Amino acid sequence: MPPAAAPDSDTGSPLPQATFRFRCIGCGTVAHSAAQDFRCSHCGNLLEISDQAWKSGSLDATTLKSVWRDRRSSNAPLDCSGVWRFRELLPTPASLEHVVTLREGNTPLYELPLASRATGIPRLSAKHQGLNPTGSFKDTGMTVAATFARQAAYRWVACASTGNTSASMAAYAARGGMRSLVLVPDGKISWSKLSQALDYGALTCQLRTDFDGCLHLLQELVRRAPVYQLNSINPFRLEGQKTLAFELLEQMEWQPPDHIIVPGGNLGNSSAIGKALLEMRDLGLIPRMPKLWVIQAEGANALVRTLRETGGKRLVSVQAETRATAIRIGNPASWEKAVKVLQATGGACEQVSEVEIALAKAEIGAEGIGCEPASAVTLAGLKKLLLQGFVKREESVVLILTGNLLKDPDFTMDFHRGSLFQGAAHESENTQLKPFRHPPVVLEATLDAVIQALDHAEKSDRTHSNA
Ligand code: F0G
């Protein structure tokens, strides 16, 4: 049955409203409601949201593109959100008054001239999700999931996190008048992320375990206490994160790049981007599919191993270790969703070393953009894909930068001071990283001292450019 046309509250234009169901990604069971743990009541696998409206053919690509474009010049709060601007392809809350928004999304797509020159790929750009309100891509999903938490009148929302989810959740909970509970691994997340959660008023528990241990505990907790889970297991999160891809394609005049490269941790984001690409293809919004690539840190490479060792049939968990703490995850919850979308787009998963991550992060910093370490795996991964022949120089590539440079100042300071890697094994790598290091210099407060420092910097620039 085609869905009823509902007037669009802000523009007045009649548009079909997306109705939605939950569908199990394992056995395909469809349900109108979901249990607290967002798992299928039959087989225990994860749920996704399946939109009915556009499947019935009631949404037309040309109309959608023009409605979304028009909203960019509207000042209505919902239209100012780079997520809710695409609301025809999102689950619709019962009342738009429930929407919790911080004007998320609307992030820039930057060219990367230095990296373009270094890799020989002229059409290389980066979509910077770190320029969201709380500094990471999590905000685009959080606005949708927090909205549904508020609609369901939850007092408490909760998440396990490597830092960014907790910062984002705490902010959206505060905006939506809800309390938030954060479970983070003690000593293993960056202080700046932790401090965000504190400022936004979260009850923050630093647990003596890793991220996977925190998530496991949260799964138990939601079965026992009336708290609403806001991890990316919550399919509303992924619906919001889909808009990254809608917005990207709109910025590219609906001409898909050949490749989209994204970091992989718990694998919610890659799953969301893949879902969006498939929906856009089915709706006729894009003429062809980009390949989606997930990049992991070598020390947290569960998806790499899962694909290589089992062909994507069985999860190979790992004991995760990496300085890119955002993706220090060994047992990714959304691995099956990610495997499906990678297979559907023809992409795959690659891994990069700690030194490769640090170098790529410095290179992105040198572009005047910057990002947190987990985001830099994208550029490091691109270099590998290029060497392996999976990416060709004449193709177009978009890197998804997931977190802001300011998210992990310890990593950045250690890098510039030369203390990120220790021991003889890293001597040669340190030579590679040296040109990107700009440690602070402590000087007497005299003109001579500053002029000497300038001279020294000038000489060292010349040495590096002749090298
Ligand atoms: N990049 C950053 C900056 C992240 O914070 C995360 C995940 C990822 C990439 C990986 O995304 O999990 O969807 O595959 N951070 C989560 C958190 C786990 O708790 O903040 P994913």
C-alpha cells in the first residue's frame, strides 16, 4: 500500500513520509517494534530499519533532489540540519517536536592538493565529519537516535564508547532533556573526548576493561534497566549516519566518486554509508555505485581477518591495540552489516600500521585540515590500495574524515615531540616522519632568539625540500 502524502512542515510541499519497520539482517524477520537490545527475537542478529515508502516507488529522484536543494536556503531548524534536510529517507518521528538537533551535518568536502600531488590522484577529496557540533561523525546518527529515545520518553540513554559516541550522546541527551550514562575503558580514551561528556553532564563510568568489555556490559544492562541504548547497534543511529553519503553525493552533483574510503571500528559507519549507497541506487539518485573501502589499524583488524580467513562468514575477534584509540575495537558489533555492504559495492577491507597512520595524520594536518588518528587511516589505506592496483590514479576518491584534530591532543603532541614511537625498531620510520614534526621551541623572550628560530626553520625547510 503506498504511504499517505504528508505535508512537509517547513516548506509546505506535500511529500510522502517514510514509514519504517525493523528487519533482521540475518533471518529477514520484519517487526514493528524492537527489543531493548535491538536484536532479532528469533535469531538474535542485528536489526536494520527498512523503509517502505520509497520501495513502493512513491519517491521520485528529481523531486527529492530539488526539495533537498531548496531546503539549503531555508532557516527552519529542521532544514538547517544536514541530517533532517534528507528526512524523506529517514524514519519519521510521530511529531517533529521530538526532534533533537544541534544543526549537525552540513560538513565540507575539501580538496587535498598536497595529498593529490603526493599520490598522483588529481580527483582526491575529504569529507570532514569532524566538523560536526561535537567534533565527530557521531552527531549525524545521534540526532535521529536521540529523537526516538525522547519520543519513547526515556529518562536515561546509555552507550559504551571509545570516546566520540559518548561525547555526542551526552550532548544530544542534554539538548533533549535526558540523562546520559557513559561506559568507557579506563585510561584508553582521549581526555578531550572524556571532558566533553563531563561538560554535557553525563554520568561517566571508566570501567577497568576495553571497549568490547564496556559494550558487552551495556548489552546486559539494557536487559535489566530502563535505559535506551545509543550505540550503533541502535539502527536509528545508522539511519542518521546515512545522510553523510546523501550530502556527499549532493556536493558532487550526484556524480558518484569511484571510491569512498572510511575507517572501521565497530563498523556502524561503513554499514550506514553502504546502506545509503544502495538506497540511492535503488531510488535512481545515482547512476552507479562507488566502491566502499574500510580501513582498520593493524592492531585492531577484526574485519580484515574476518574477510581473509573466513570469507566474511564468521567473525574473527582480536585483542585490539592501537594508538588510534577511537578504533581500538576487537569485536565489532556490526561486522555482518559491513561485510554485506562491502560485497554489494565491490569494495573490501585493508589494514595500516601505526607509523602509516601517524604519517597520514601529519599529511592531513599539513593540508590545513587535520583530523584525529582514526580518521587518518583513510589516507594511509588509500596509498596501499593504490600500490595494490585497486585504486587507479585517474579515478576519483573521497576519504571520510571522522573526527576533529582537537579530539586527541596527546597523540599530536607525542608525534611532534618525537615520543610517539619508541625503541630502535622505529628509528627508520622516525626519519620518514621527521619532516612533518614541528615541536614547540622554548626561548628567552628576546628578539634575537625569535629571529634565530626563524632562520633555523628556514634552513630546515630548505633541507627537507632538497631531500
Ligand atoms: N573514527 C572515529 C573518529 C571514531 O570515533 C570511530 C568510532 C570510528 C572512526 C569507527 O567508526 O565504529 O562506526 O566503525 N568510534 C566509536 C566511539 C566506537 O565509541 O566513539 P565505526
